[in-house]
Amino acid sequence: MAQQATQVLNTSIEQEAWDLYEVGSNEDVVVLAKRHPENFYIQHLSYLALYELTGRATITAPKGISSLAPLVEAIQNHEIGKSAEACNSLNLYFNTQTNPLCFSIIQTAIKIYFRAEAYEEAKTVITKFKKQWNDNSFVKEELICTYYLKRYDEVIKVFRDNMKLLNDSDIHKLVGMALLFLDRHKEANLIFENIPNKLNLPSFEEKRKMYDSVYNKIAELEAKSNSLAHKDLEDMGFAYLFHGDYAKAEKMFLSLTEKLKSKLCNV
């Protein structure tokens, strides 16, 4: 009887801890964990909460087994650069249907998957979260995953379905490149001519002439591309684009979107 009562109490405490973590009350989760050092689930949840608070896995992972252990292992492996092992741990967690999802867990998972360039896995968990919670919080990351997976038709669909949430110049560049790869050049031109935060843009032909000077010295710029500023690299990308060198334009814009991935997901 006493054992049954303890089990009910632990379940109640674990639910309380999860509820706090789910709404972002990470400090309260840490406090609760100090009161229940014997509960492995709450200790693991406290580890996740501290990671949310500090952005770093600064403490030794708690011992014991719980459903959250794979997430703790994923973070530890991620922090020491073992990306493949980190992804395997995440997969173990997400493949268990009963394991709960919340914003913080998905955000952490995307960060780890992006570091490993595991875009298929990242897209899967984003889709799972979106369906379960009817939440489009990660639509930018979804579009990035879809682009890197070269599903260009789907990129356009994601963009059209969520245009108000994707008013971002870097995202528009990816959409424009997707349209180019689909041989929909006129639509691509419209996207590039209406990139957010750039007013009174000239026509496509005027832009081509605008970037003539850059394109004429493109070999020189390529030789020192590692030391160029972001704006100079972007100019190179547009010079390639408006002179029909789409493969090099894509490569340049993909390089520049690495910065976007870091900004969105704190990689």
C-alpha cells in the first residue's frame, strides 16, 4: 500500500515538473529537482531546464534511467561534437510514441539536427510537433530543411501557405533559388525583385547591369572570398544570379544561409 502511494505521488510530482518545463518555468523545475534528488525523471528534466537557462551543458549528467535520458545524452554528445551520436539519441526519444513534445524540446532537437545536417530528421519532428499542437513556430526551419532536401515544389508550397510568417530576406532568396531550379524563372525574378526590406528595386535587366562591375571582377573576388564581408559575398551571389550562373549563385546563398541557421536555431 505504501509503495502504491509513493508511485502515485511520484507520478504527480513528475507531472508537475513537466508542466513547469513545458511553459518555460525552468527555474522552478530546478528548485523542484533539489527537493526530489531520488527521482531520476525530475533530475533529467532539471538538466534540460538548466540547458534552456544557460545554453550550455555545464553540469555532469544525472545518473539513472528515465524516458528523458536520451535527450540528456543527445545534449551531452552535441556539446562535445559527437553529432551522429547526438542524432541517434534524439531518434530514440522521438521514435517512442509516448514521449511528450513541447516547444523547448523541438527547439533543442532542431539545433542538434541542423549541426549534423540531418534535415530529414529535423523536418520529421517539426511536422510531428506542428500536427500535434497546430503550431507553426518552426515554419522557417521547416522551409530550410525542405530546401536542403531539394524538395523545391514543397518549398514553394510551404512559402505560399505561410507567407505572413516568412517575410524574411534570406528565406525569400531560398524561395527564389527553388523557383529557378524548377525552371520558373519569371516567378523567381519577382521574388528576387521584391525581397523584404529592399524598396524601389530596379528591374531584372537593370539589376543585371548593376552587378556587371561585380561580375567583371568575379575571379578576383572568388580568390579572396574567405576574407570578404557578408555584403560583398551577397553581391557576388546576385552577380552570379543575374548573369545566369545559377549553380554558383546557389552555392553562395547556401553559404550565406549558414548564418541564418545559426540565428534561428542558436547552433
